[in-house]
Amino acid sequence: MSTCTTIKAEDRRRLWHPRGTLCAVCRQHTRGFGWFDPHRSKQPRPSVWFCSMPCQSFWTRLARERFAMVDLTEEERAAITATMKRVALLMDEIGWATPLADLTEAQVRALIEEAVEGFREAMSDIARAQTPEVPF
């Protein structure tokens, strides 16, 4: 007599879902959209995860264009420009004459958070604008 354990759908989902992973495009929490390298046969295969289909489509298009390149894309440059405007507004509040060494921990944290959030939002907006709307 053999004991056979049945795996429920919820258990299978728990095994593959990338909990705690951030979107490869906009750095939001992932929601189950993923990609793995189909050409690599060794485990574990390189994989990336996404928060939405627009981010997945955007990353796939970029991967086809330049998978191994490290230069910034035009989209990333545009996102950095958008982020600079947000960081500049915060620097206006802090004071442009304040040396970086004189900033408080809270001010440095606010600058970093503003830069990261600005870049994430800009990349997400660019991905949405370049990807057609999904009909469902």
C-alpha cells in the first residue's frame, strides 16, 4: 500500500509564486506575471517577475532589443529626467546650499525615497503608455 499525497491548487501556487519579489520594471510588488529563460536547461533558470502585463510586455520588448547591454535605454533616461524634477522640489525645501554631509538622516531618506518612487512611477507610466490595453 502506497501513500499518495494530493497537492491542492493553493499549495501549487504557493510553490511557484515569487513572494517578496519586486517588479523588474517599476519595482512594485509582483502579482504573478513572470518570465524565465527558455533557452537555459539547467535549474534554476534565470527569471524575472512583474506587477502587471504592461510591465511584462515592456520588459520583453526591451529584452529583445538589448538583452546583454548595460547602457540606459531612452525610457530609463526619460524616467531619470522625471525623477530629477521631483528630487529638485524636495531640494528646494531642504535648501540647495546645504552640503550633503550636513543633511539629517530623515532628509537623506526622503531624497532617496523620492528618487526611487519617482523612477518607479515614471517607468510604470512609460510601460503603460507603450503597451496596448488588455481587453480583459
